[in-house]
Amino acid sequence: MSLDTHYDAVVVGSGFGGSVTAYRLAEAGKRVLILERGRPYPPGSFTRSPYRARESFWDPPRGLVGMYHYWSFRGIDALVSAGLGGGSLIYANVFIRKDERWFVQENLNDGGYEYWPVNRADLDPHYDRVEQMIGLQEFPVDHEPYASTPKTLAFKEAASALGLEHYHPKLAVTFANEGRPPVPGEAIVEKIPNLHGRTRTTCQMSGECDVGCNFGSKNTLDYNYLTWASHHGAEIRTLADVRRFEPREGGGYVVHYADLDAGAPEAPPMVKLTCDHLILSAGTLGTTNLLLRNRAVLPGLSNKIGTRFCGNGDLLTLVLNTSKVTDGKREPRIVDPGYGPVITTTARIPGAEDGGEGRGFYLQDAGYPQHLAWILHVLSAPKQLWRWREGAAHLVKNWLKGSPDTDVTAQIADLMLPSELSSGGLPLLSMGRDIPDGRIFLRNGRLDLDWNRTASAAYFERVRNVSRDMAAALGGRFADNPIWFLRRVITVHPLGGAPMGRTREEGVVDAYGNVFGHPGLHIADGSVMPGPTGPNPSFTIAALADRFADQIIDPDRRAAEAAAR
């Protein structure tokens, strides 16, 4: 830790916005400090055993500094991540550019909900730069063992039967080293050693993307942007939870953070430092929370703070007990969602902006780690217990015989016959253009959120109908996420709260992430979205952060671009 407490830039958070910004500024020669509230996760450090599962959750006053931070508001729950690399630690690796026609520009004074002050042409150069930096690869369906991944084949079969446009999106996963064929478990060759100093291996198809990849196969931000930022001199402090900030006399900002690695969890010591540029990249909920709590020292902050919240149309549905017809007989289908990366294939369902109807969305196959499959296997207990009853009876009778059958391997193996619940189910993930009509605020000193699915009811019903059609195409049974019946949804992509706008009356930041009225204060994360991205937001957040960094590095760039328009 440096004794000099002043920096050119302090970046709060190390997710897609913070990591990209920190790297770009460090590369440009700026003195950069990254403050991450969570801890680092090198390969092999993600917990798997039940007795340590509690360590994976975030609640510092209770001594918990794990990566899962779960929020429960009225109408919607949100799961976000704390850790070096932010959301990249637990996301499903999908990189899709925001559709050109989905950068909508509605009339906000006449019933419109979102106006994007940037477009696809603005972001394409930055999408290109991010893609090269992270190292995206498509799921190698032309090679075994990837080509015969059951859930991939099942999803493609159903999508084709329904006439849906589908493809394999680029993933932030290393399946193969450059110039070599894809093979599971091969050591990954890196241009410079990653900041953990650990060996990584190519994807081993374990389905553990969302619970942390212990093999390092995911190209999470600690293996690219953060490693390179550190290589260019950026300082990284983990377990550094920013609590307060205020403008600094003479310009810049004073930042106060709790050092969670020192002192008692309920009362950690505070550290103070200063900077010329403060970049808030703590995520939609984290950044909006910080702005609301420090609003008193930010006179003239736009009254749009907290607005335009949405869940990016996230909805999880399930296809259960899939089946297929073989030789005229219907039999259970093996989908095995625990095999492969979490997402391999996506289907795009167009909306009114594409000449279709309704609000567009994406539907994707989903997977989960094999230990969850064992839990589902147990949940099918009645059928399994009957099978065990028959098998156990055979074994007992055999033991009581004077001349028993000495080879009972087959009978024991039959006890592990696959159950339809664990082997024949396919979770479906959807995300798209829900309506950004939510508002984040403080209630009695605690973060709160006013959102429900009413305004987006038509969108969600359309998603459920297409998912129901997918279930029918797979000879399975459609099932809603259980919390749907409580009139709730879960999002892993909360967006909005500090939306972009053309003016202070329209948004909190401008089209370059600068907070209106507060020079040197910038925001680079999902909170700046004026509406849903549609596809998985990580790529767009990173591209916007790259664009914002250009303007911080070269302040005259914005004026030149504006003049060119």
C-alpha cells in the first residue's frame, strides 16, 4: 500500500466498468487505484463443500465477505457479485452486442421510458477493443466432446422446430490455445502471467461458470483487464469497501473506505485518500447507493438519480421431463444440463423495433454444476426410494442364500439409474426489453426499490409463451420459476439508477459517463443504462466504459466528436 494517498484516478469496483476504465487509464500513464470491496479468487478458491457454503455470501458485519450479494426488494430480487473481477466471477460468459435497432430514442415527455444518447456506431469500435482484450471464443461445436453436448443439441432442436433464429454466441471462455484444437484440461498459454500467478486450464465442461470456475477457464476480468492494469502500474486493494466521498477543495475528491481486512468486521478502520478523477463502478445497486448516501455533498445532482431501473427482462423458466420418440416409442431424453459451460446457444426473438411485435428478447440454454444435479436427484426421492426398495430386497435375499450370486454389480448400478428430474430438465434463461420504470431510493437509511412486473406484464407473458413452446418441442413440461407465483422475478442484470441523458433534466450522467455538474466524477457500470440492453449486458457495459475512458484520457475528444456530429 502506497504511503502517497493522492491518485490521478480512483476506481470503485472491479467489474466490467471498473476493470476496463482502470486498465485504459493505467495504460495511458495515469496513477490509478482500484478499490474492490470483495476478495480475490484465484483458481481453486471457490468453495464447494456444504459446510463452507456460508462463506460464499456477502455480509461484512457478520464476518461474511463472499462473492454472492443477494438483495430482496418488493417485486424483484437481485443477485450481484463482490470480488476481484466483479460480476465476471459468476456470470455465464456471454458476449452479444446490443442490437442496433434497440438503441431506442423515445419521447420521455410523452409516455416514453428510455432515450439512448449513444448508438451502435458509437460503440462498435469499443466492442471491438473489448473483444480483443478479453479473448472471446465460440463454443466449438465442430469438435468432440463439445459437439455432442446434450443440452446444446436439445435447445437447437427445439429452436429449429419453432423457426427461431439461433446461434452460438461468443463466450469469455478458453476452449483452445491459439493455433491448437480445443481440448478440455490443457494448460492455458498467457501473454503475461495472471495477477494470481496460477496456472489455468481450458474448459472442462463442469457447468460451474456461475459458482466460480476453479479451473480458471473463464476469462474473468482478473485474468485480462485487471492483470494488464496491474502490469501498467495500477494498484489494487481488495476488501476495501468505499463508504463516503466528497468534493476536495481545489478540485478532485476525497474518498473514505472501510478496510475489511483489518479490525473487527462490525467496526473496520477507515482509510482516507484523494484523487483527481473518481470513477464509480460499484454496479447498479452499489453505485446508486453511494450516490444517494452522499447526495448532501453533491449539490445540483440530477433528480433523475435512482430512476430508469430495470432487470433487463431476466426470467428463468424450466423445461422438465423432456422426452423423445425412438422407433415409435416415447422415452426419456437425456439433457444433462450440468455438462458444458452454463450457456452455449441463444435464440433471438425480434420485437416491434425489428418489424415484429411486442418487446424483443433473447432465450438461452442454461446449465448448472453437477452437485446441483445430485440435489435434484434426491428431490425425486419417491421414485428413487421405490427403486432402492426393489434393489435392496434383491441384495438381502441374495445374502440370505446359501449359495449367493457373487456378482451383484449390476443391481447396485441400477440404484443410480438417472432420474428424469436431474437428467431430463433444461433451464431456460431469457433477457430482453422489459420497461425501465423502477426507482431506487433510501428508506429509513436502507436501500429500497420501487418496481413490479405490472408494466412489463405483456413482455413477460410473451417470454413464458415462447418458453412453453420450447417445452412442447422437447416433449417436456413447462414450469415457472417458483417465485413467479409470488408475483416476483429474480434479476442477475440490474440496470439503471444513474442513467445517461442529454441533459441534467434527462439523466445523471452524459453520454461519456460524466456526472452533470460535478467535474471529475464519473460513472462506468450498469447504472448508466437508460433502459435494458436486451442481450447479456456485460459487453455493452465494457464498451461504454472503454468509450468513457477515451474522454477522461483526452478531455478534448468529447468536444471534437460533438463538433463532428
